[in-house]
Amino acid sequence: METRLLRTLLVLARTGSFTATAAELHLVQSTVTTHVKTLERQLGARLFDRLPTGAKLTEAGERALAAALDVLAAEQRLLDTAKGVLEVSGDVRLGAPESMCAYRLPTIIADLADRRPGVTVHLTPVGTRQALDAVHDGVVDLALVLEDDPPATTLTAVPVGTERIDLVAAPGHPDTGRYFLLEEGCSYTDRFARDLPDVHPTRFGSIEAARSCVVAGLGLSVLPRISVADQLAAGALRSVAELPASTLFLVTDPRRTESAAVRVVREALRQASG
């Protein structure tokens, strides 16, 4: 069995899109389809349901994905051994909160690319629940989550830093009123909402949407300082209050043996966040 078929399985499981998978693997879409059909024929099982919303793993597909991760990890370890630690290469799938993806990780990944050009990081914005599920299911190799306490999980969650959180408003806007918060599941906004039971916030799926409403003077929001630093410096926003910081946890699956590429990325994240 060719390992390129297993790589196609992994990427399609993560993206849920034949088109996105083809683009990431630098293939034409028909080749991705051929890879999946070939793998299904070799394994004697249907691996994906083709739905209007995209490709979704079947139960057989989920079992195949777990085994494929082990096979590819073993292949990468063999390559790492042959090449030596100075020539580490491979793909690493990283899930992280939107604020990390947009404001912190690009610099870290760019620096890593300069030092380890053979390592390619595939970044996926995810909330905490999605991140834990993705690590557990092998859809990503490791993840970062922002939480007040270690997440309740059988996975390994190691604190690697903290993130300052601010209640922000536009200059001249009153300190109370309408609130624009991120979707439920975001630890620091959920904490704020619990502390103000009479508040009925408007929920957004992105930091940019919430921040734009606050800049426009429509209300207040609770956001990581890194995501509003430019607006605070320019005077477009003001910090009403500094809220308790959230802890940044690095999440990995102890059941899986890390490739050298994953170890390199994990260490880079730990050093940059520490």
C-alpha cells in the first residue's frame, strides 16, 4: 500500500473537501478521488460519506485514519533516523485559537521555517472542544487551547504561557451596556458571562467581528490583548478593565509516538510561549 494514499486520507479527513485536499497536496481533484477510491478498494470498506457539506469519515474511515497515523509516523521516524536530526522534515498539523492563529503563530512558524525548512506546519483555527477532539482523533498532531484550568481530558495538556484578557470599549463609550462576545466554548468570554448573569450578549464566531462592533461604538467586548493591541495604541479602543489571564495549554496525545517534526514544532511553541 502506498503511503501517499494514506496522506490523502489524512488531509481529506482534516479538510472535508476534495478541492482543498487537492490544493494542499498539489494534485488535481480527480487524483484525490482516485486515491480515495483506491484506498477504499484495497481496504474493502467505504471510508468517506460524500455529503453536500463535504466528505465525512465513516466509522471504518475513523479506524483507518487512526491506523494510517501510526503508519505515517513510523515512516517519518525511519526517515528521521536515516537523515539525522539536522535534516528533520515532515508535515505537522496544529490546531489553535483564532487569536493565536492570527496574531502569535505566524511569527513563530516563519521563524521555524527559517531554521527547519523541511518542516511544514498546517494551521487550523479551532476552539477548545474542537481542538481536544481533533487531537484525540488524530486529525491534528497537537493543539493549543486557552483555558482557565487544565481541560478535563485523557490527553496531555501542558501549560506553556498565559494570555492577557481585556474588557474593551470605544473611547467615550460607557463602561456598561451591550456586549459582543465570542461564541460559547471560549473560556474567558464564558467566564465573563457567568459573572454577569443579567447580561445577554451578542455572540460572534470571530474576533474581528466582535472587535469591529466595539470600535464602531456599539458596545463592549472581552478579547485577548494581542488582538486589540493596535487599536489600543491608536486610540480606537480603550481598556475598561484587565481581566484574569487565561492559560495557554499545549495538548498532545500520549498514545501516539511523535515524529521528529512534531517534536521540533512542540519545542518551538514551548520556547516562544514560555
